[in-house]
Amino acid sequence: MKGPSIRELPDAELAKRLQDARQELFSLRLQRASGKLTNPARVVAVRQTIARILTVMRERQRGERR
């Protein structure tokens, strides 16, 4: 998920996507620890998605305060 498509989402949807991404990251970490992870690059992709979502959420918070 890239920045422009994330920016179009409402706040409630962003929060849900963040929760889903964090759950997926947890699952991927468990798979990596047990040696069953088939796509290690997915961990990096999910972490980047989480960072993008958090960035958009923080930008919106800062914009509301001004």
C-alpha cells in the first residue's frame, strides 16, 4: 500500500488497517521464529506499511492542532 492510496482513507479505516498490519507482523515474526516463514521480504513490507500509516495519522494530528 503506497502513500497516495493511504492518504485517501478515513481515520477509522486507517486505524483498522494499522491494527491488521500489526497483527500480520506478529504472525510473521512467529513464523520466522519457528522456521516456517516462506517470504522474509514480507516482514519488511509490512513494517513499511505500518510506518506509512503512522506517518499519515501523525500528519493529520499535526494539521488539526494548527
